[in-house]
Amino acid sequence: MHDEDKEDQGWELAIMNDPPLHPADDEVLEHLWKHLAFLQWQMRPGEAREIAVMSKRWDRVCMMNVAWIPAGEDSRASVARIVSGINRCWDLEGPRNGHNTYFSGNVVREDDAIQGKRTSNGLVSRITTFPLDFDPIRYGEDGQELRDSDTNKIKCAASDSEKRQSGEVVKFCLHWLMDRYGLRDSDFLFLDSGNGYQVHIAIDLPPEEAWKVEACVVYVSRTLTPILLDRFGKKVVDIDECIHNPGRILRLAATWNCKGVATAERPFRLARVIHAPETPTAFCLKRLLDDAANALPLPVSSRARKPTTTKVQSKRSSHKATGTEVGGGAKIADYL
């Protein structure tokens, strides 16, 4: 495990020491530029990413495409277009409360983007992101988690203390990935999402192998959750297991994170880049996937991508697919 006495790296210090962004700060757009530069590095000619704003009108969630990032475009030119698109959306939709801005974690063909198609699982042409999302648990005065009684989802922003404690958890998780699986500083962009933290790890997979990301996300979550509970004494973060689908959207730096109603204790915040590598590299999932292979059932999404024998298929077809359960006891290892 990580040596506690080892000197902290730059991204570790930034978790706790960087002040939150303010919309009037000159550095805000610099965070957006750093994020876009990392995304552009991952893209090839003929590929694009979507930028979309999610808003809430009359209790109905709406998604509006505000821009596309084409491969090869200067990152600062992308910044200007994206800011213009977001401002246009706010002018049309009203105040920023309830507005959240995202980008497509994986890429699509630029021809599809030009036609105005929304990013979907079937439209993704290449898997470029292995995402990890750490969301602080919110606790009320009674010590109970603050969740919606109907959906079980968190409906309010994190407090400063909840966010600080979750930062310590994320540091531990990153060092676990580095020590055990060889994750390098150059492999990932580290984002303060405004409420919690996201790690966007650069990878390169064809779309039919998206199930490997699902396996790795679920394995990291289910392996680390009991370790973290023992280490910190209570559940501090949720590691999102539903963030793996190819069409997944992720938080964009220098944009507002608006959840619930803003209060002095639980304010809306701007997302910021904590760490972006100057010379990015792609992470190899093999060692992580090898450990996931014998620990987890085969992810549901892989069954449609890589069928095996008729015997195994017939066993699975009689079971309802939920989560990562698989009929017939199939394992990820069967598909490697």
C-alpha cells in the first residue's frame, strides 16, 4: 500500500489546498482549456465529442446539445464555442440553477456529430475513457443519509466537510490503483466535480469491448468499498457503478454543478481540474481486468457483444439480466 510518509504529489496537495473556483476568476477558462486539451489528445481525425447542458423545466429533465468538439481543433477555439453555446442555453432556459454541463466520455464519428445526433451507446465509435466517480455521502443532523425516499438518489450538494473527507478517500483509491495496477500520473485527468471527484483514465478500446470498462468499474467499487469502510470507520463516498456505458456523459470542468437547492452549507460550485498531464498516456486495463475476471460475473453488456457456445447462451437466455448477474454462472474469464 501507499507509504503514508511519501511526499505528496501535486494533485494530492491540490485536493485539499486549492480554493473553489469563482465564476469571475480569470483562471476559470484555463480549467476548461486544460480539460479540452486532454480530451483532444485522445481523439483521432474524423472523431468528435458532444457538449450538452442538462436542465430541469417543470420537473422534467431536458438535455440540450450546445456544441461538438471535433478532433484537431485548437483547444482554445473549442473553449470559445463551448462558452458561447452554454451562454445561449442559459439565455433560452433561464437562470443557471439546475443547469449542469457534460461531455461525452467516449467519441463518435464526426459525420454523426455534424448530423446533430445525440451521443448514445450505439453511436460510440471508440472507447477512450475508463471513468471513476466518487460522490460524497451526505448526512443529516440525525446521522442518516440524505437521499430521495423514492429514487434513493442524492438530491443535494455536498457540504465542505463532506467534500474534504471524500478527497482523502480518493487519494487512497488513486494510490491503490497506482501501487497495484501501475496507474501513472500521465494516464488520467483528475477533476473536482464541484460536489465530489471524478478520475477520467485514458484508454483505447473498440466499442464492442466496452464491457471491459463495466467489469473494471464494478470491480474497483466492490473491492474498495469494504476497505474504505474499515479504514475510515463509516461510508464516506459512493463509487458509482453505473458510469460505464459507452454513451455516458461526464462533468465538464469550469461549469456549474447544481444539485438540489443551493444553501450556505451546501452551495453550487464550479468544477475544476486538479490534475491534467502535460504529456498524456493511455492506461492498459489488462492487470485490472485479470483480477476482475475471477471475482465478478460476466457483465450483462458483454453478452450481446461476444457470444460463446450455444450451451452457455441457452442457459443465460432463461435468466433475466439485472446488474452484473449472469445465468449459467458465466465469468468474465470465459470471454478473455
